[in-house]
Amino acid sequence: MLNWNWSYTLSTSVVALAIVSSLASHSAQAQTGSQTEVKATSVSTSLSNPSNSLKVGETRSQALTRTKDDSIARIHTHKLNGKNAATVYVRGIPVVTYIESEESAKSVSENNSSDTSKTKSEIKGETKKNSESLKLTTSTTNLAPSNSDSPAKSADDSSENLLTSANPVERATAAAALINQLNRDGIDASKIIPAWKNGNYVIKLGDRGMLKFDQQAVFPESLQNQTQDVLESANLLRRLLGGANPVLEVVNAPKKNLAARSSSTPALNSRIVGVMSGMASWYGPGFDGNYSASGEIFNANDLTAAHPSLPFGTLVRVVNMDNNQSVVVRINDRGPYAHGRVIDISTAAANVIGLISSGVAPVRLEVLSK
């Protein structure tokens, strides 16, 4: 009887010891797994945030300072001639200013006046309606199929769209971001080239992109001549991004031909057969290669113009009343159709009389005999 009790007690103790050992083993494995998971998470977090990584021998504060110092381009928002504007500064020097377009300024003004005239109930109603519309748009977006290469493509498209945005702040921000990235990548500054492309002045930034100089882009200290503006801006970027020597001319820039150089000669005064005045505008981008009303193929580099009624082939001296600069153009198209405007001149002609940056200006038209 005593032997049986001793044997039962011993077996019970062995079983209990086995259970305790098993529990301890599971606990150790769980703790080890948890530590492994934490380490894996830490590593993946470090890899997913390369901007937070440290260089050899570098402290965290030094890394943060290095990242901050990489940004050499910043923007400054301000008003210019009553319009919203934003200037891009590189190393503290103004390089390019983007100005709000007339259409954008007018739209904002109309929206503001419309908003102030709304009652509180209308605003609440519109808010509710917009909220419902947003929900519908979001659900539709979530249901739309996706392409494997769409994220990268949409990012590039978004960047290009911002660089030509009608909003000067958006455009300046995109330009500054591009300049900062090029600086971090160590762009060869000698590949920053001012050029004329597809009816627009541009600054080519190697093969990484370009900054367009249209009606909303000017050199901060504008010389009222778009060729000089883009040249000055490009040379500043060449110097500030790598110390490259300045270039002397814009690649493929429209040439001022004899008609432009001789437009102010006294000999033309005896040929004036009619005079009129009004507002002039210019056109070119998007029209190159299209047929004009006369049947000619439009070329923005030619000194031509559109007029509502003068016969095709008529020579007209256009005098910019703001700066007294003039150019002789040949009528080969019809227009303009905007109220109050009497002539629409080509990009090359607008460049001669300093009309590019302002977009419109008061002019005197002198019709010349052949």
C-alpha cells in the first residue's frame, strides 16, 4: 500500500514538472518571436524611410541639417500690378516670377462676389450637396480599375501640369521643387539652356524637364523683352546650380527681320494711308502649323497679324503706346474676336514691341501703302 502511494506521488510530480517545463518553453518562444517581429518592423521602417537614414559617422541632428540645407530654392508670394504672384528664389536670388492670368484673376473676383451674395441657407445647402457629390466621386474612384504603371505616370503628369498651372503659387512651388531635386542630383549646369520651342520660350533643364516662359512667367527684373528675360533667368540658374558660364543667345529664338529693324524709319511715314487705335494682343502657342484665314500656314516666327477687315497682304505698323516700340506686320489672318481689341499679332512681332509679358497693350495702327 505504501509502495503504491509513493509510486502515485512520484508519477504526479513528474507530470507536473513536464507541464511547467512545457509552459516555460512556449513562453520563451513567444518572447523570442515578439522580439524578432519588433526587429523586423524596425528594419522595414528604416528601409521605408531612406530620408531618415544616417551616413557613416553622422549624428541624427547632422542628418536633419543636411536634409534642410539641400533645399536651395524657395518661393515668395506677393502682389504684382494688382495680381497674385509668386517668385522663385534660388540661394536668395530671384530667378523667375509667375503672375496670375487675367482670366484667373477675373474668375476669382467673380467667385468672391458670388460667395458674398449667398445666404447662409444656400451655403449650407451647397455644402451638403458638395459633400454628397464628394462621397459619390470617392466611391466611383475606388471602383475604377487601376493600371500597374499608372502611379508613376500620374505623378509625372501631375508635376508637368503644376509647372504650367494658372495658379502662380502652385507653379512656383513645382518649379522650386524641381530645382531642389536637380540640385540634390548634381545636375550639370552647362546643360541648362534657354531655347525657343513649339512657339514658347523655355529653359531646358538637361533631360529632366523645362520651365516655360509664357505670358504668366517673367524675369523678376523684367526688361520688357521676353528673349532677354529668359536669357537672364537661364544664366542665373546656370551660375547658381553649378557655376557654368553664361550663354549669349536663346537657341532657335525668333529673328527680328528687316521689317522689324526698319519699322521706325522716317521713310515709312510717307506711306501711311490710315490710322486707328485700340488694344492689341498676341497669339502663337498652339497655332503653329495650322492654316490661317488667308490659307497660309501660320508660323509664330513670322511678323504677321490678324485683323477683322483689312485685306490680306496689307502692311501695318503697330506702335506700342506704352513703350513707343514698333514693328511692321503683314495681315494674313482674321481676328481678334475679344471685345475692344483691334489686332492680334504673332509671337515674333509681340516680342519686338515688348507685348509678351503684358499680354495686351494699347497700340496705334498705321496702315501702309505698298
